[in-house]
Amino acid sequence: MRNFKVMSKKFALLLCIFFSVVSVFALQSTFSANFSLGIDFSNGFGALTTSLSTEFRMNPTAFGRDFDLSVSLKDGNLESAKLSLKLADVKLNLYKNVGFITTNDPVVLYKVDGGRDGIDINSAIGKLLLSGDVMYLELPVPAVQNHNLIFGKRNNKFDVAFAGYQKVVGLNLNYELIQQDVLNFETKNSFLFFSVAEGNYNWGVRYILAGAPDSRLALSPTYVSNQNVVTAWYKFGTTPAFNAYLNTNFDFENTLDDLLNNSEAGVDISYGMFFINLKKTDFSSITGLMPTEWGKFLVTFGSTFTLMDFSGKASYSFGKPIHGSVNTIGELYYIELGKSFGNVSTFAKYQKIIGYYEEKDFFFGELKLTGFQNAQVSVQVGNGDFAGNNPFKPVLNININTWW
């Protein structure tokens, strides 16, 4: 009897807690499940593979806009979570397995892909981020608009950046100075970035000067391939429209050779449904007039079209290397078709590569049913990644996605 009373009190307490939470929180949650069935007919009778994944997301809101929580569960495990609190003029964010490390500067001093645990604090005086071996403080420069200072730490090294933006006589100017590992100063760890572009970015030049030919930014998505890195573009015309570009990199000791070896120039032309793309890389590789003596180049022309209510695209390419998986001169034929019938949509694409020594065929088809209230069914044949080395294999995939 005594145990029953104790259990009754505990149950009553749990009910009180539950109704208190419900009264405080406006709870929004979603649940989704994805079932996949794969059948591989490459070796005769189909080999079966199956997978089932589930995901739960919760977004409760309390105290108006000053509190926000999102939680994601996948296959019964905590996948990620984010808690946001606003206290006066300060916003506090706590993260669990979330990708949130990105600095707000033109070069992007720090960017970490993938889920991380950590915290950031945002206010009018700046942003402080802490996440394990990476932390930084981002501050606006007092009395100077559109200028920021970044003080960062990665492992046991300290970095600093100064970035700014100005609009001068209709031109957009961006600039940044970066010094990595400031406690062990080396010019190799110094970087200067500058860009100038027309007001609508129809033309522009971006330039990075590094302290040495082998200088690299440790946590930035910006790849510094040499001591000088230049990107220039010029867009003009409407019918037809042209987009010409040049990418190059060089050092100060072998400037001419680097400009010939490392430059990539091209022009993209569009005229209504038709398009032409021309690109040449490594001008030092030209040894004659025949295409086999042109080195690395690519010529593509094609068109979008409509045929019997199908929307499509077709193109032909010729060049070297003709594809990421075929490192010889060759041809590439591509066509795609798609159409929607109410809640049913179909899509298919085909690619054929004819290289100097080999041929490859790529095919992908999909039938998608979307007429269900909380579900979607798709049937796929082949691999849709045509940029990779994925020639067609008779593999059938059936995917069922549900959510509520």
C-alpha cells in the first residue's frame, strides 16, 4: 500500500511536469522515415540490399521569440541539436553536432564542414565562437562601417584578419589582410586579398598575394595555389550573352612559365535555348594545329528544348580530358528528358563517352509519385552522378519517404 502511494505521488508529479511543459512550450515536431530497397542485376539474379532510416525533429518555442530549440534524432540516436537564447541585446547559441563554424570575411578565414559541438555569442559589439580546438572573436571596427577584425585560434596557433568593403565611384571594393600563426611570424603565413568589380558585378578582378609559393590557408575553403592567384571575368551582351573568364596563378621567379602553364581561359555564350562553352587550360601544351596537339581544352555546344510536352537538354562535347574518368581526347554526348503528369514525374538522362581507348555509357532514370499526403515514392534505375566514374549498372532502387 505504501509503495502504491509513493508511485501515485510520482505519477502525479510527472503529470504536473508534463502539463507545465506543454503550457510553456509551443511544440512543433516532425517525424520522417526513409525505406530503400536496392536490387542489383549485374550478375544475373538480383541481389537485394535494404536500409531503413528514421529522423525526428523537434522545434519548441517558449517565451515568444527569445527561446528556440531544435533537436534531430536519427535511427534512435541524437543526430544534432541547437538551442538559442536571446537575453536583452545578446543572442546565445549552443550546438551539438551542427556545422556552424564560418567567419564573415571575403576570404573566409575559418570554415569547418561537418558537425561540431560548441557555442557562439552574438551582440552589437561582435561575435564570439568557441568549439573545441577552434575559436574566434569577430569585431566590427569602431567608427568605420563595413570593416571587421577577426582574432582566431586553431589548436595552439593564433591568427588575425582585417577585412573591409567600400563602394567607390560605382565600383565594389573588397580587401583583406590575413596573418596566420602570429606568435611565430613568417611571411609565408601572410595573405593579401583585393577585388574590384563593377556595380552589378558584370566585370571584375580578384587577386590574392601570398607570402610564398607554398603558402596555404589552414581552415579556409579558399585554395591558394601559388604566390599570386588571379581571377577575372567580363559579362556582356544579352542576345547573345557572353561570359568570358580567366583563372591563373604564378610566382615571382617563374612568372612567364607559370602564366602559360597554369592559366585557364574560356567563354560561355548563350543565345536563347542554345549555348556554347569554350575552355582552354595550360597554353604551354599547344604543340601543333591538330586537336591532339592542343593539350587540355573543352568545346561544348547544346540546347534546351521542348518535345511533346517533355522538357529536355542535349549537348555535345569534344576535348581533352573529355571526362574525369577518361584522361584522353574524346567526345561526350549528353541528353536528358523530363515531364510531370499531375502527381507523377519522370526524368531520364543518358551520357556516352567515346575516348581514345575506351567507351563508357551512363544512364539514370527516375519515376516519382508525389500524390500522397505524407509520403513520396521514387523508383530509380542507374546512378545519377555522371561526373564520377559511374558507368551504367542494372541496379534498381525503390525509395519510400514518409513524414508526419
